[in-house]
Amino acid sequence: MYHITVNLLRRQRKNFSLQELVIFLLPAFAIYALFVLAPVFLSFRNSFYYWDSPLSEARFCALQNFRLLWHDPVFWSALKHNLLLLVGSLLFQLPVALGIALLLNYPTWGRGFLRTVFFTPMIIPSSAIAVLWQYIYEPHNGPLSALIRYFNPDFAYAWLSTPGSSMFWIFISICWQYIGFHTVLFMAGLSTIPDELYEAARLDGASEWQICRRIVLPCIKPTLYVSATLSIIGSLKYFDLVYLMGAGLPDSSREVLATYVYRLAFDENQGRYGYGSSVAVLLFILALIIVIPLQTRKNQP
């Protein structure tokens, strides 16, 4: 909203006074402060208190919540899963999306239809995707198990209930949901490359790999940074499918930081608002530590 307001002001080509600028920007800043800055501030404040519920009295505890996190095995397990989602998204999800975008960038029959097909999972509600993939992973009647039993009748495997691998299968469903979104981003970046660059490179005898490496990737560098930033932030705060497909096994093998914050703050057996806020604060700080250097590098020539 801030950028829209600034662009509108620039188009007017008028020297606005400081008072006029403040009036223009005040509504956008008020909304941003109410729904972004205020919750962040309250989370930081609550992280320094013992606070079990809105009906109980908050007791100041300084950094004790953060000291408890250091010895909390569930927190470290959830953090590990978030980092695995992050690495998996960068090393698998984005390259696959880029490959699909490069293939769809060529003038082939049905390109518009394929674009719609790949983007469709992004517009499906997460609850519907969770039900769909729970059915696919169903160990007795699910299509995946049925397909494997066609070749191996004795096959039996609980896809989402096996502690060592359940998070991997949830990651597959996450990739299915978001690969199309990043594909559309990359295709938007590819559409900005002039056709003359491709033609000149082919006339000079460049191979398709050389064109991709020397022309395509440098030209869509801003799009790559945007996609990587969105993927990192999404991996750190991911909640939907992990929770809907069953978080919180006894050994926390499907716990991520967002589901852990939810369980701490809103689960009837937990009710630890202050401790949950400390986890949320660390998640916020971790996102800043990772994203700010990436954005700084993006703005460098």
C-alpha cells in the first residue's frame, strides 16, 4: 500500500508539503501498525512473562522463557523440521518450478492450459489439499499403497504415522501445492526477456544450456530473489498442511515452530501464552536473520 501511494504521488508531478505527505501515508501506516507492528510488539512483550491464559495474571520472568527453550527438545525438533523444509524448498521446489517455467516458456501447443493446471493447486484451500493427500497416503485403501501392492502384495506402510519419515511425505504435498505458484513467478520473469537476446545467442552458436546460464538466469535474477525470499519465509512460518495432516505425534515428529506456538498458546492442555510468544519471537528473529542478508544482496549491482 505504501508503494502504491508513493507511485500515485509521483504521477501527480507536484511538490507536496510534508503535511500533505503525512496525510496521504497515514491511513496505510495506521493499518500496517494495527495489524503488523502491534502484534509483533505484543509478542515481544508477552515473551518476558509467565502467562497461562487471558484470565490469569501475567508475571514478569525476564529471560526465563528463552532459557527454557534452550532445554526444550520439542522446540529443537520443530526448528529442525522448519530448516529441513527451507532447504528442501530451495533445493527441490524452486529448481523444479524453474524447470517447468523454462519448458512452458517455449511456444508449444496447450501452453495456456498447462499454466492453469500447474497453478491450480495454489488456489485450492489447504483443508481440501490435506484431505486429498491424506486419502492418497491412506495405508489401507489409498491409491499410493494400492499401486505399490499391485507389484508387492505384502506391502504395508503407514505413510503419515511413521515418525522417521512422516515429515517427508508432508513436504511432498507442500511442494505439490506451491510449485505452481513459483512457476508462475518465474514465467513472469521470463516474459521480460526480449526475444532478440535469444535470437542473437543462437546466431552466435550458443547452446540451450549456455542461453539458460548466460542470459536467462542473469535476467531473472530479481525474480529468483523474490521467489527464494517467499520460499524461505513460507518454510519458516508454515502451518496449514502440517497441522491439518496431523501435528504433534508423541515424539513430535511432525511438529514445526508455527504448530508448536499454536499448541502452546491455544491447546487446552498447554495454555502457555508467554512461552508460546517466546517461540514466536525466535521465529521472527530467525526469519529476519535469513531474509535481510538475502534482500541486501538482491539490491547490490
